[in-house]
Amino acid sequence: MVPPLKSPLFTQQVVKAMQSLYPLELADRAWDNVGLLQENIVASRHALTPPPTPSTVLLTNDLTERVAQEAIVKKASVIVSYHPFIFRGLKSVTLADPQQRILLKLAQNNIAVYSPHTAIDAAPGGMNDWLADMVTDLHGVSATRSIVQPISGPLPNGLTSAGYGRLIEFSQPVPLREIIQAYASRLGGLSHIMIARPKHNSALFMRNARKLLADLPDDVSNDVSPDDITSVAVCAGSGYDVLKDTSADLIVTGEMTHHSALRLTMLGKTVITVFHSNSERKFLKDVLEPQLENALRKEDETARVIVSIEDEDPFEIWDVNNLPSFLK
């Protein structure tokens, strides 16, 4: 008789902890693929490869072949990948496809994969609140916060609100320079961002500026420059669809298409993009690593959560006047 396959207790504990922290009911399942995407099994004593360390979780933003190899070397038994590495249905699993090679390698090494993705985006205290926190203590100015796209219907775990994107409204204008510096510093020391700005001589921009000045006290409006910001809308990753109709005069997200940015600047808004995964990756170290480890250690005091050192944005910025030395 063939013995039944069982999921390891630690994998079950990771899934339970992640779903408690970031309920899957918050994910946008209309397109997203979240949850336990690849399961592992209780290792047989006849296994060809030694089992991974039972109580180690590797966190990553993207599950690449380098990250998969890192998990194997560090003997992690579970990978929590913010982005799902299986997104659409598979018709085959072969070595010809890099995604499928990862799947095969992880199965061979008995490593499970869990993806929370938009559940983390929508949750209170999740990724978008983390991005909003970065600019709510600037310039000694108070700020209010709201959800751009609230989730309708009943919410899990007694939550009173959740949703995608955050709108931060300042009690008085904040210099754009301060907001840029705050994000550059708090996202890991970014040296470059991309910015799209409205033309300051456009009729729409001037109307908006006059309205802003009219709404401010005289002692404040005299010091306001065209680049002062009264509200910011943030969304991790690719946030245009979430933020496109917001009232904010500054939009901050990971990436945006050319035509989407053009539309927003013609509406008088400024757009900042920091690269897709740069808007997400540091959350793993700042928030999820200690959060998940604390939750797991309630069940297993040996539990260890580590953040991948191989995970990185695929894009680099090169100075064409100072190209890397390896280019011949």
C-alpha cells in the first residue's frame, strides 16, 4: 500500500500565519493568483536528496532561478514570494521554460511556495499603508489618509476597512523635494527616480494653482511654490488603474506606461515612478520578516525567516558617459 502524502507541519504553520496576517479574501482574485502555489510533502526516509531545514522561510519579491537556488543552498523549506511565480495555467512542465524549471527544481528539493500579492496590498498595515507612512510625518504637517479603492462587501477577521491604493492629504502644502527625498531614502537609498510633471504654463495647471492658493491662509499661500504638494496617492507596483481617477496632485507608484503618465500630467498631476519592485521589496525586510517570524515562533521557537539577497529589480540605470567596465 502506498502511504498517503502529507504536508509538513511547518508549511501548514506558514500558510496559517500568512493568511492571518494578510487574508486571501482581500486579494483581487479577478486576475491575481495567490495562496499556496506549490506544496511540499513530509520527506520520506528514502528521499534522494536531504530534506531542507524544516523551520526556515525565504522571503522574496520575485521568484527567479537565482532565488530558487538560494533557497536550496540555505535549506529553506518554504518560499514566500510576493509576486506569484505561477500566474496562468500550465499546459506542460518542461525544462525549456524558465518558470517551469524553477517549479521542477523546487519540487525536486521539496520546497513549497506561497504568494500573498494583492492581499498584502489591500490589508490595513500592508504594503500601501507602508508607502503612505513614508510621507505622513514630513515638514511637521499633519495628514489624513483614505483608501483609494475600498473593497466592498464583508471583510474577514473583523476588519472594518481594506482596499487598494492610499490617498494622503496634507493640512498645508509640502515641498515636492521633501517627498522625493523621503521616498528615495525609505525605499532603500534610491539614487534615481523617474518623474513626469505638468507644464507650469498650461491653462489647467494655472487654474489648479490659483484654486490652491485661494484655499490657503494668506500667511501660507505667500510661500507656496508651483511644486508644493497638497495630496499624494500611492500604490505599489503598477498603480495606474488604481490611481487614475484620484484627486491627488502627486501620484507615486512603481511603474507606469508612457500614455498613462501623459494623461495624468495633462490633468495637472505630477507622477513619480521608482521601478516596479523598488516600490515593494523593502517591505519584506521592514515589515514582513519580523512580522512573520514573530507569528511563527508562537508555534515553533526555532522558526527563522530570512530575506533573499539574490532578489533584485531586473532593470539597472546606466550612465552612457560612464558605462560599466565589462563592456568592450
